[in-house]
Amino acid sequence: MEYHLAPIADVAQELRTSPAGLDAATAGQRLTEHGPNQIADAQQKTVWQLLLRQFTDVMVVVLLAAALVSGLMGELKSTYVILAIVLLNAVVGFFQEYRAEKAMNALQKMAANEAQVLRGGQAGFVPAADLVPGDVALLEAGNVIPADVRFVEVHALKVDESSLTGESANVEKTLDALPAGEYPLGDRLNLGYKGTFVTSGRATAYVVATGMNTELGKIAKSIQTEETATPLQKRLATLGKRLAAAAVAVGALFFVVGWLRGEPLRELLLVSISLAIAAIPEALPALVTIGLALGANRLVKSQALVRKLSAVETLGSVTYICTDKTGTLTLNKMTVEEIDEAPAPPGVAGLGIGNGLLTAMALNHDATQGADGHWQGESTEVALVEYAAGQGKEYARPALEARFPRVAELAFDSVRKCMTTLHQTEHGVLSLTKGAVDVLIHQLDANQPAAIADLERRADAMAERGYRVLGYAGKLLPELPATVEPATVESGLTFLGFAGLIDPPRDEARQAVAECKAAGITPVMITGDHPATARAIAQRLGIVNSADAPVLTGADLAAMDEETLRARVRRVRIYARVDPAQKIRIVQAL
């Protein structure tokens, strides 16, 4: 079933569940049927597997064969030397990879390990690994969503899906089934995904997929491929085979020549074998392993974990680096970088608040300030209030709220696309509205001096530079309405200004891009974010040098066959609104 297209009642019927949740017996049966809600790691190795892997290299096998022959011929000194070198090689490789496995296990344990569910109508916590399809999950701000879910009840719910989709702005979730059609993951607004983060609000949801059947699990499955040899491993294997063949050939040639000259057979055999063994560079595997281990340790100091030692060498063969945007090239923190303010309207100016836009940014939000002074809440709202406070102490929220306490509000919803707060003043009630520009400008007073067309042009110009644009407007009411409704407080507004937000690039990212280019490596940005935002960040970082650089979207990729994609992929440096499966397709095309 396509859960995002189905009504809630049909979802419940398909999952054979109800709002009260599953009973314990049914949950146990489904756990046996579906398995634990965990992402299987095909690459995880046991201690013995890690140890045995150190003896599978062709050069090591050749050395072990040489040690065996030396021992059989009574050359114990040579045998001990060869075995010591093989053992040193194994110890260095084993401990390097064992430490990496332990570090990976520690990182995996940091994931959510408990989930709150309804079972038999009773709320309680269970291990996240025990969740099954049909469970009713209870979610609130601060939770990591433990499985793929279909929301059945939401209250101002926003989710950070940047880890899965690359969308830097938090996503507001809804309940309604979507119209028939194709939707990328980021547009399935009634679904939540395993591993994403609830930033605000609360929700009740049906678990629809667990473990490897989740979107996160599908990604893990798609990148779990059979281990392949690195270029260095291939070259060493070829060298080992050639050296072994050459050693045998030299020994055989020496034996034949000596036999033709009438030399004693026993002496000929001993000398021929000794010559063959001497032709093998016993120290080469150990030297290679030590060199790779030193490289791995240098990478660890740069916060890069090397799980398999032989992978270090492949870094020297890199031609393209395909990277996500959000949190990798950027800070994963929305920031106000640009504002476009209008003169304060007469009614607002008479309140003595100075800048109407900054006042609205400071007051119109639901972020909360912790005891340590840091703001908490939805990332966009935190960015807005922090920007206002940074423009002067008179725009700090505590001071403004003391002067203009909030007396009512209309929460943001996806239909109205705006939020309104009402504040008591000496001259009446100040109504401040924040929302999507395309909606807000049509709620302005018909006598607004700035024409709607001009406001749209200014907002579009800001959006083309990669900003997420929010508009602010307000009006002064004589008193608090008996019923606070959108028709009353969100009409006849006076424009206050725009705020442009973006997830800014990391300071070190531009240098990294420049160093990659200097080394002959081509950086490619692949993100789930919007094309304009992706292009703006790519241009800032130097991935592209033109404001009209081509961008391929997920929809474009879906319409391309493999041959067309291979023809385009070498010329495109930015991909936007793509899902995880398409990211793999791009890499394979390269």
C-alpha cells in the first residue's frame, strides 16, 4: 500500500490495528514475523572474521607457502623470520580494523533505543528494536522517529528530515491523504521516517515499516554490495602471483641447469628452493599495512573513521566527490542573512517600538529560551528571534514581551500558511502576522502604499538568491476581538518587511572545495533541497562559478534513461530535490 495516498481508516485496516494499538501477544507474533526494528550491517565482522581477513591477501598466502616449504626443508630460521613478518602484518591490520569496528558500534548505539507506544490502550516505553508494523507510536519534540510512520494525529508537528532528504527547513506534517501521483520523500507530508527528528509539536502515528523495510533501511540495503578489491590490492595480488611464478621459474631453471651439469640432486633441490624463497619480498605486505595504518591514523585526527584498512589507498584514486549539502557543506542551522524592511506604519510607529519588522521577528514565534540563555524550538523561529536580538537590546524578546505581553494567538497551519500573535499595548492590541509571502501579500490593506507586484518582485529576487523568504505584516486593533479568527486579525494588514533565511556554508567547506579542485577532484552537490537554494550554496562554495549553472532535479532524473543520464552527468555539478535511490543512481552513472 502507498500509505501517503491512503486515508487513515484504510491504513489501519491494512495494518490490522486500531487507535488503541496492538495487544502484547499480537506485537510478539509480528516481531517474530518481521524481525527486529534494526538496520542490518552487512559489513560488520566478528573478531575472528577480522583476524582471518588479514591472511587472505595473495602476498601473505605466498609467504605462508614459502614458510611451509622452508620448514619442510629444515630452514627453520627462514621460516621463523617469514612467520614473524606475516604475524606483524596481521596484528597491525587487525587492531586498526578492530578499533574502527568498536567506534562504529559506539556510533550506532547513539541512535534512539526506546520508543513510546500504545499497546492495549496503555501508553508505555518499549525498546525501539521491538517496534512492529501496526504499533501506535507517540511522538513529541526532541524524539527521534523510531520507524517509518503514518500520522493519525498531529499538533503543530514539525520534523527535521535533513538527514534523509537534505531539506534544510523543518517540515510541517499533516494528516490528509495525498492526491494520486508521484511524490518524493520530502513531499509525503503525512509520513514520518526512521531516524528523522521531531523539532516541535506532538503526534500519534501508526508504524508502517520497520528495520530494513524503512526508507533508511532501503538506503542501507542499496549500498550493501559485495566487497571488491581496491586498486592497490589488485596490483599486489598480481605482483604476488608474478613473483611466485618467477620464483618457481628461477628455482626450476637453476635445478635443471645444475642437473645437466651433474650436481648432486639433494643440494640442487635445497639451493633451488632457497633461491625461490629469496626472490619473494617478505617484508612487502607488512610495509604496505604499516603505511596504510599510518594513513588511517592521520585521517582519524581529521575526524574520519577508516573501517577497512585497504580503503585508505582508494582515496588516492578519487575523481569525483558527491556530497550532500545540509550539515555537510552547510551548518544545518537556519540563519537570517538579509532583511527587506518597510517604514513602520503610523499606528505601530506610535507605540515607540522603532523598527516594526525587528519587533515582529522578536515577538511572533514559539521558541523558548533555556536557563543557559540558548533558544530552543523550530530552527527557523530560533533564527528569527536570534537575529532580532542581535540588532540591539531593545529587540530582545524578554524586554519586548514585558512591554507587549501576548494575549492571544493563531498558530501556524498548512492551510493559512501564516501565524499571528496579538499583544496588549497602551493604545490597543498589536496584531503581528508572519507567513508565506504569496499568502501574506494578499492579506494587505488595499491602500497599502507598496504595490503587490513590487512586493512580489522583491520577494522573488530574494528567493532567487537561495533564501527562504518569510513576510511580516501587522495592524493595531482597538481591543482584543471576542473571537480571534483569521478573517478578523489576518486581513487589512500593513506590510512590515521580509526576512531571508538560509542554511549558510561552513567556513571550511569553501577551502575544501578549492583543495579538491586543485587535486583534480570534481565536487558534486546532491541534495534534497530546492534548486535555487542548492545553486546559491554551490556558487558560494565555488562548486559552480555561474548563477545560471545547470541543475538537475529528481523529476528530471526520473524522466531520463541510463544512457541520457550518463551523457549529462559529467557536465552537471548540482542535483536538487533528489531521493536517496536517485543519489546512488547518479554515483553509478559517474
